[in-house]
Amino acid sequence: MILKMNPYLNLAHPCLFRQVSGYACPGCGFTRATHSFITGDWAGIASMNAGFPLFGCLWLWCVLMLLSRQALLSHRIDEAITDVLIAAILAFGVVRNIAMWPWPLPG
């Protein structure tokens, strides 16, 4: 028997950052965005967590760096790419808490 989970139900752990601060963290909605990615609901990804592609790029880049055991391009460029991806994720965390088109404040 395959257990199917509906991520749109509140079965996941609540976001500690959101409970403490009242703001959505960059990862809020990531479980639902991952579900949308796996099921091929491309519009659902943007509506759940528009920063999903940034997280995917950072994850892929880190895995490639770990598997290569040496610099992919050069150590300075590798560090710069990692820093840019992390900065983009943090900037997304700030922007997503500002009510602006096309994304309203997370509910």
C-alpha cells in the first residue's frame, strides 16, 4: 500500500522562524513547492515558493562541489557562486515579506 501525503494539509512541522517573528522565511512553502515539482505542477511551484529554483541551484552546486573533491572552476569562483546563491536566497526572504505584485504576503 502506498501512503499518499497531501502537503497542502497542515501535517508538516510549523516554521519556527514564522512562529517567532511572524514573517515567512525563505523556505516557507518549500515542502508544497517540492510536491508541485514532483507532480509536474509548474505554476504551483511559483505560488508556493518562488525561490524554489534558487534552492535547487544551491543544492546542485553544493553536491557537485562535494562530489568533485576539487575546485569546479577555481576556489575563488566556487566561493563567489556559492555566496551569490546564498545572498539571492536571503534577498528572496526579504522580498517575499513585502506585499508586491505578483505575490501577496504569505498567509
